[in-house]
Amino acid sequence: MTASSAPAPETLHPSLWRASQLARADVRCVDTGHVALSGQLSGGGWPAGTLIDLLVQQPGIGEIRLLAPALASVAKRSIVMVEPPQAPQAIALASLGLAPSQLIWIRAPRSADALWSVEQVLKSGACGAVLFWQPHIRAESLRRLHLAAQQGETLFFMFRPLSAAQDTSPAPLRLSLRPAQGGIEIGFVKRRGPQRDEPLFLPMSIPTMTPNIPSRPALVPRPVPRPAVTADRAGELVR
């Protein structure tokens, strides 16, 4: 059998692909909103129902602006932020197209409580996206969260420091994020496709702070049904 007559790997099994090309996505993908980035990802977007590992040089370098187009597209269901390094700023998020009424902020005094909360949210399948900040996490905990994400089609982004790039992870997509002049630099630590050593630069504009929303939106607290864990609407921060 010649190479030209050999069957395409993906026709044998969806988990197979040629090393020279991006894999065909076997899950629903959400457009990143950035043409250059989507063109570098299997399925042309962020894979839903799986762990996406974002390795950040430092918080606040534009990672939320990077995700904003995808988050806005799934915001018919709530967007959950678990243990962000700083209190979410509702006005800034609204300027990115994320209505405060759709945002849930979960704070947990212990890592175990935060992990439990994320796992339950993922299993419920009730939210459009989950963003989880965790500098240190065990490999078995990562696997549990990855399995929980696979039970639905929730976008699941986990933010960890760049040093975690050397750790093993079940995430099929792992990107490093570094600040750059006028934008953000994205490194492809792991993807379902050929290795890319050269980082991708994405220009990131600064959004205006005049969102078209009421100054005091009606908000309803949503407590997490577990002791020592509380959930607050991000919009309550701007009263």
C-alpha cells in the first residue's frame, strides 16, 4: 500500500492524526474570537468538555481579554470564576461583553473546598464556562477535574504558573501566556497537532470602560451548598 492510498488516520480512530497536521476535533469547539489563534487549534477553537491548561507568567497580563470573545459567546449560561487572584471588577468585565448578572465568583478558604466546588460545577453541566486559578495542584486532582469536565460541554480554563509547564497534565491543550508590547505572546506547550516552537503574538486592545449596562444591575447571590465556601455575584463589588 502506497502512502497516497493509505487511509487517513482519523478515519481509523478520532484520536489519531498525522504529525504534520492539526487533529480533527472530536469535541465541540468554541471560536476563540482571534483568527490567528483559532487557526492553530484543533477544531478551530477552544475545546469544550475538557481541561485547558493556561500557564501564565503573572496574573493580569491580558488573559481575560484573550478569553472574553469565547466567554461572551457562551454567557447565556453562567460564567464561574473560582479563586481569582484579585476580586473581579464588574465594570471591566462588562466592557468585555460579560454581563455582571451572568458572573459567579466563588471563594474558598481551603484548596480542597475550591477543588470540590469546581468538580461539582463541571459535573452539573449548568454553566457556560469555569475559570479556575490554582498555583499548586496534585496530578490526581487534575485528572479528576478533567474527567468531570468530560461529563458536559463546559469550557474549562485552569490558570497556573509557567513553572507548571514541566509537570504532566491530562489537558490536551496547554498554552503559555506571556506579556508582550501591545499584546500577549502565546506558546504552544501541548496541542493535538504538530509541535510549534515559535510563539504566536496576538495584539490586545484595551477596552473602553463605558459598558452599556445599568449602573446597579439586579443581582441574586448564589451560595455554594457546602460549608466554608461562599459564592458572590461579581457585580456586587461595584455598589
